[in-house]
Amino acid sequence: MISTGHSSHADQHPPRVRRLRWLVPALLVIAWLALGGIGGPFAGKLAEVSENDSSTFLPASAEATKVNELQRQFSGGQRIPAFVVAERTRGITGSDRQYLLGISERMASIEGVERVSPPIPSPRDDQAVQLIVSIDSGAEPANAVSEMRGLLERSPPGLTTLVSGPAAQSADLAEAFSGVDGLLLLVAGGVVLLILILVYRSPLLPVLVLLSAVFALGLASLAVYFLAAGDVLTLNGQSQGILFILVVGAATDYALLFVARFREELRASPDKYRAVLRSWRATLEPILASAGTVILGLLCLLFSDLNSNKSLGPVAAIGIAAALLASITFLPAVLALTGRAAFWPFPPPRETAGQDDTAEDSEPRRPAFWERVSSLVGRAPRAIWIGTTVVLLIGTLGLPQLRADGTAQSDVFLTPVESVAGQKMLAEHFPAGSGAPTVIIADADSTERVVRAADVPGVAEVSVTRTPAGAPKVVDGRVLVEAVLTDPADSEAALATVQRIRDSVHPVDGADALVGGTSAIQLDTRLTAERDRSVIIPIVLLVILVVLVLLLRALVAPLVLLATVVLSFAATMGVSALVFNHVFDMPGADPVVPLYGFVFLVALGIDYNIFLMTRAREEVRRSDNRTGVLRALSVTGGVITSAGVVLAATFAALAVLPILFLAQLAFIVAFGVLLDTLVVRSLLVPALSLDIGRTMWWPARSGRGDS
């Protein structure tokens, strides 16, 4: 039918159909408003069900985990130590000791504190004493540490008192993550809003897109809260931060894709309801494929042995699912109600009289910049893909400098914290491993042999836990041996000493010795993370390859796309290694950093290729390979680039949390996404598609032409 002007298509439908066309979107919007009101507050409650104790990250099969369980039989429960260190450079006075005796008595009354040692003088000088405080790990150690620090605020003049140790580190971590639901969301939301205003030049549309992300976050927070409260999954501070960023970034990305297609359809049709329906049909497949790819990639983390990795998979997958649901329901509904008004003051122009408003081939107005990029790729595709490949290979040269074999716990914080300062003070005056000894559980009949075997280089003292009568304490035929290390419990030297102890006591005949403790927990966490990295990366690659094959109904294109994303990831990690080492002077990286970087970059990076290639396949079917690929690049260039910038900006917001791991992940994902968006998807993939020709779509038919 030929249109005779700008009359609404709604007039051609019966009154009942016209009512449904606005009633269904209105009900959807109301439902999301209600859901947002219910779920929104739970984003601020996630910290209540979050655990940041590193011992909970380990699997039950880890040696340190087994020791933790056996240790409870000796102490009646699981304890986490805190150390109070007091220093006076001119020497500890008698009044200082009296003050600390009084403090120790008051600390013993704090909820969760099981025992406080009397003041222990430094064996090296008379300038420091320490108190060792045992805290029940099930009684919110962070609260106990906070009360302890409150008691020490009025220390005598000249006496420096600090609280350190594993309990204090846990409290400082909780404090660092306390900005997740405030500062992080404020920064991420503000950055996204600014970018959207620049992209759309509209005051209303950015608010609608951001509202979609906020509703998705509320739904995800609601689900994660109850699952974590019910012990179905484990939530920690880093998973919470990543959840917030993923939801905001993914929801905005999907919204950008839908809005771009909606703008195209509004140019071809004056009927906003028809434009929404056409846009929904056209974008549903790539959005579903994109979200499905990320969800499946994240769920591959379930193959991890490290509980912190395993829990991140479903937590982040729930976030992506919520972003998907909001993007394909709330956003189309609210745009169906607002129509062109959402783009005010620059609404897309309507067709001129006489045009066919139902024509599928209506030419969208394309940005001049992306037309020029498309022409450039079309003129010299082989030179472009070879050139960009060389650039990416140069980026990979930094890979050998990547130090991802772990860091000390004291290096986790990017800002000064009391637990780190206290650890340094302790190391100056006491054996560095005192208060957090390495624990050995062994058969009672082999006690003396185990004690001798545990006395390896790096051990200051070995002792056996005894009864009040002075005899070794035996529980179920086993004894508990403690080895005080000469190095700080979280240091690389301490981890090496733990490995030497294991190598020495494991062969003791009949001892059945197990080695645990604070240093052993960190060592086992690192070894498990390295194992996860080698297992999960191949699984993620396989899953994403299968998704691409099913989506594109081809074999060559999925292999090419996967190869480009892997090359982009390698270049990103190479550049990141150089930046971490020579720009920020970072002490190294945790072994999970490359794993998380890989999962996010490959899963998210493939998204932009999915957006491009699904549109290319659509265009190729109507023309030939060359025309289809170049048209897809020019049409999708602006929206995909905007989506990449938004996602990079949201991940960069993670850097506001003063945690080394999150700062490194923020740089890796932000830089990698921009590299994927600006180089891989804009130049490398289209150039390869042109040079390979119709074989790219094999075994499917590529289109009407062979080019």
C-alpha cells in the first residue's frame, strides 16, 4: 500500500486493537516500575550477605580447607586472629603496659572475641608489645575489629596502636567494598548518562535507557540477595562490584542496539507501534545471541574449583539475564508509548509523501564517518586486515612480562589501610609470622618426627599445642603443631616456606600430615586459580564457538571471529602487562586476573562481532557479500562504537574501588573492549570478510553475488 501522507496507521485498526497497542506497553511499564520499587533497595543490602574471608574461597578438597575443619576440633570452633601492636620509639613504659592490660580486658568483652593474650613484649627491642586476639569467624570479625579500633582511639600520647592480622584485613576489605552500592554506581551511572546525552543529544532518551539499566539492576539484586541469603550461592565484594558494572553496561549496550534500529524504522514508518515491533523482531536475535553468549561464558566458571570464581558465574549470569529482560520488555514498551518524542529535540525525520512506508529496503540515513570507514575497508581489505593483525601482534609482545602468579595480601589495597601499616610495624619488632602460624595436623604417634621435619628454612619456631598439664593435646589420635614463620604470613617468602614444610612433612611415614593456616590458604588459593585458568579458558572458547556456529549457520565465520577476539585478548594482556609494570608500578597480579579478563573480553568482545555479522548476514541475503558487509559496517558502526565506549566506561568505573584486582580488571576490560570495538570489529573483521568472500559464510549460501 502506498502512503498518501503522514497519517497514522493506528486509524486502520479496530478500536479494540488500537487500545491494546498502548495498553500492553503501559502495563509492562507499570509492572517494571513496581518491580524496580521492590528490587531497587536490595542493591544496597547485598553487603549484608557478602563474604570476604579468603578461606571461604577454597574447595573442600584443598589441604588448607581440611586443616581448617580439623583445627576446630582442637579449639572448639574456627578462629580468625587479629593482632594489636603498640609501639613507642623511646621504649614501652610501665604505664603503657598497664593501659594495654586494661585494653585487653575490655577487648575480651567484645562480641565474637574468644580470647585476648596478655601483652607480649618484642624479643628484639623494648619499643613494642603485641596482643593476639582470637575472634570467632562466624561472629562478624569486621565488627569486632571496628570495636577494637574504637577502644584504641584514645591511646596514651606517643604510643602508636594499630590492629592488623587476617581479621583486620577482612575488615579493611569490607570497608573498601562498602562503596560498591554508592560511589561505584554513582560514577558508573554518571558516566553512562553523559555518554548517552552526547550520543542522542536528547534529554529524555538517555534517562529512559538508564532507567532500563536501573530496573535490571534491581531485579538482579533481588534475585542474588535471596540466593546468597539462602546459601544457594556465595557473594563477595568483588562479585558484587562486577555484577553492578555488568548489568549497567550490558543493559545500556542492548538498549543502544534497539534504539538505533527503532530510529531507522521510524524513518521508514510514521507508526510508532509498527516501528517498535519491527525493531524488536530485527534486534531480538542478536541481543538474545549476545546475552546468551555472555551467560554461557560466565557459567563456564562453574567448572572452577575456587569458590570465588564458581560463585561469580551465576551471580554475573543473573545480572546479564536481568539486563536482557529489561532491554526486550521495558525499553520497547516505553518507546512504544513515547515514540518520536523520546528523541526530542532531534526526532528522526519522517518519510516524504509518496514513499512506501512498508518497504523493507527503505534506506536509513547513515553517518558520513562510517560511510568513509566502509569505503576505506572496501578499497583495500587485504592491506587493512594484514596491517591491523600486525598491530595486534605487536601488542602481544608484552605478554612475557605479565606477572600473574599472585601478590601479597598487603598489596591488595591501593590506598593506605591500618592492617597493612600494622603488619609492617609487627615485622619490625616481632617474628613476622607470629600470631598467624602455619598449622600442621598429624598423627600423635609421629609428633616428634613431624616437629623435626617442619623445621625448614624460613621457620622461626615449631611447637606442639599442649593441655594445661603440659602434655601434647590429642584429639581423635591427632595433634596440632604450629610453625611460626620468619616472614609475613602473606608474603611470597612465607608461601615458599609453606611449600617446603609440605614437601618435608608429607613423606613422614604414618604421620598423614596436613599443612594449613593463613599462608597455606593463600598458597592453595593461588594453585587452584592457576588450575582453573588452564581448564576454563578452553571450555569458554568451545562454548562460544558453538553459539556462533548456531547463530550464523556457518563454520568459517565463527572460527574467524573467535580467532580475532583471541588475538585481541592477547594484545590487550600484553599492553596491560607493560602498563601495570612500567606505568603504575604494580607488584604483580592475582592468577584470576587473566581468567576474568579472558571470560569478559571474549564473551563481551564477541558481542560486537555478533551485532555486526548478524546485520551483515541480513544485508548479504538481499545483495552480495561485498555490498552486505560494507553496508552492515556503515549502518552499525555508530551504535556499536557507542556501545563499546559505554561498556569500557562502566568497567573503568571499577577503578574507584581501591582494590588492586578490580583496578587491573577495570583497565584490562576497558582497554580490551575499545580495542575490539575500534580495531577488530571496525577494520579487521570486515576486511577479512571481504577478502575471504562468500567462503566466509560456508556452508550457508552467502547471497546473490559471489564477491
